[in-house]
Amino acid sequence: MPKIFNFTRFSLRDLVVTAGPATLAIAVVCMLAYWLVDPSPPRRVTLSTGQDNSSYAQYGKRYAALLAKEHIEVILKPSLGSQDNLARLDEPHSGIDIAFVQSGSTDEVEAERRGLISLGSLFTEPVWLFYRDNHDLTQLNQLKGLKINVGPTGSGVPQLFTKLLGVNGIEQTDLTLGGLENTPATVELLEGRIDGLVFSSAPNTPLIQMLLQTPGIKLFDFTQAEAYTRRFPFLSNVILPRGIVDLGRDIPPKNYHLIAPTATLVARESLHPALVDLFVQSASRIHGGAGWFRKRGEFPNAGYTEIPVARDAEKYYKSGPPLLQRYMPFWLANFFERMWVVIVAVGALFLPLSRVIPPLYVWKVRSRVYRWYGELRSVEQAVEDVPPEKRAEVYPRQLARLNEIEEKVNQISIPLSFAEELYGLRSHIQYVRLRLGGLMKAA
């Protein structure tokens, strides 16, 4: 191969040797930052909903459908209700990541102890007290002696309704409270085996819609609704407008005052931030429109919850979606938003390294030439340091060594921009050869 190929425009090997450690350091920093930031959320999340035919169960399906578009599988787990969901979140091995919980089901201290966060309030779910029309009820203290179903213990209604009875001076022993789930309780009411039942649900659930239109079944009017909201801050006063169910048949025949807690999304603090973003954005799409008890854009929000709101959720309610997510697909925007730490770290390393690596590269290339000067000096010194009468003994050996150095130097591959150093070395080899010859003559 012609020796001209020993000269190149660029030495990749030397660049790898000089920039390799820096590149490795940057790679390690990037991997560490990626591990700490964890930008990619898990592909599967478990949502605890509620009883069959409940608003929680219906909305759970809508969340699952929206998150499926982002390739997140939402596994829906039916439950008895809010208390059951809170118990699942409190149990580390339950497999539940997020759940629907009714406001008033816990308090801030207990929520912090459990390590829970709220993703915001979603919608109001009024307390619906349906009863048979053979009773004329205007106040809750008239329930004494009646059979009222309040739902299973794991739901939020028994605890809430007990509080309502308490402020009316009614003991639980003054009436018979049933613990059936919503559907069988509705059957019992229609068959006349119980006097009334209590739901806390959004108005669009099938059972609520049916009971509002069933002859012989009445809805209790909470005429003291405002007083209840003053006693219990987690409640709000809402009005079911006359004719909202069926304008033609004038159902209901008057405005009804109702008291309403709100449904919230509650998760463990360990829920991945990207999943928080996805659920909050899905909540805006599902609950952001107008409804029977809300104006457009009123929900979801960061109010009506005693559980601390997640930082990312609160930021969304104040400022809307992050800037990048407005113009990029969610996964790409989420990656860039959460990897800014890596970008800053790489920038912090790259700027100083960009000043250090070029001089190191030059030094590395030139060192392949300069290291031979030590060999030349040792050859020259080996002849100079012996007495003149003994130089004839060492001269042949050092001359052979010099020829060997020259042969190796001729094999050096070096970029063209450094050819001057190589040719200078070769001329210095010839200089040493002439000097050795001069020392021999002088002997």
C-alpha cells in the first residue's frame, strides 16, 4: 500500500481516545438523569370505580377509552364505592393506582398519612332520597320508623347519610337502615318492601333516570340545603330544575333543592406524573361540558376536595396544558418536558468539554511524533556518555537502533495537518545519524 495513505485528513482513532471518556461521562449522566426523571409512564394502570350502573362505573369506561388512544391500558375494578376505594388505595398490595372518591370521605390529615393526592373534583353527585308516595316527607326527622336503604358499608353514602341524620337529631336506631347495593335496593323499593333508598350519584345514571320517571316514587326536596352546606363545607347546594327530565310531561313538576358532594379522582403519591397529566386532560374532555348541575368549564377543578391536589394537576387547572403538549403528540411532549434535566446536564458538560477536547486531540496526535524524540535522545546519549576509545563498541548497536527507529517512524499514520511535525522528526533522525558519525570521527 502506498505510504501516502499513511497521511489522512482526520484521525478517528485519536478522536475516539481523547473524546471517549467525555462521551462516556455524558452517556452516564444521561442514563442517570433518565432513570431519575423516568419520563415514560407505565403502559397499564388500574382504576377502582364503583357499583354496577353507577356513575363511577360509567365514567370509568370513558376514561379507559380515552387513555387507550394514548396506548395506556386502564383496568377497571368494580367496588362498593368511596370507602371501599379508599381502603384499596391504603392497601399497598391491592393493585389499585387510582380511584373515584366522594368528597367528605376522609380528611386532609388522614389523606396525607395515607400518601394520597387528588387529581381534582370532577362533578357533583347529589344525594338522591327516593321514597314511596304513601309518605309525605318534608324533613329528614320524618324518616323515623321507616326502612331506608343507604347502600353497602364500602360506599360513601352510609357515612354521609349518618352525618345528615345526626344534625337532624336522629339516631340510627330510630329507623331501619339497609345495606343493599343500588340495583337490588331499587327492586325492593319498587316492590314496596322498603320505604326509601338513598343514592349519591350523577343524574345521568340509569337508575336515577328511571326513578325520576316512575309513578308512585317521589324525590325528597332538601329545602334546607343551604343550611346543610354551611354545616358541611364539602357539600354544595344544587337545584334540579323543573322539567329537566321531560319537558313535555313536566318531570319533575317543580324545582328540587339537593345537597351534593363532589366526585374526585384520588391516587397514590407514587402515580407517574405523566399518568396524572393524562387523567387530568381526560377529565377535562369528559367533565368539561355543561350538565344539569354545572356550567361549561366549571369542572374539573382543584376545589371541593379535602385531599391535597397533585402539583401537576393544579398547574393544569391554572394554566391549561403545558406548551409542548399543545403542539406535539402527548408522548413526545412528555419526553421533552421531563428530560430537560438531561438537556441541562449535557449542556453543562458539553460547554467545558468542547474547550478541552480539541487541545487533547492535538496533543494526542502530536504525541505519536514527539515520543520518538526520547528514543533519539537516548541513542545520542548512549554514544556521548562513553569514553572516546570505547565508542567503537556501542556505535554499531546504536546505529542499528537508530535505523529501527527510522523504520518505525516511516510507518506512522498522521493527519496531513500535522505532517510538518513528522517531517521534522525524520530530519532530526538524520541529524542524529550525522552526529553519531561525527562523534566516531572525533574518537
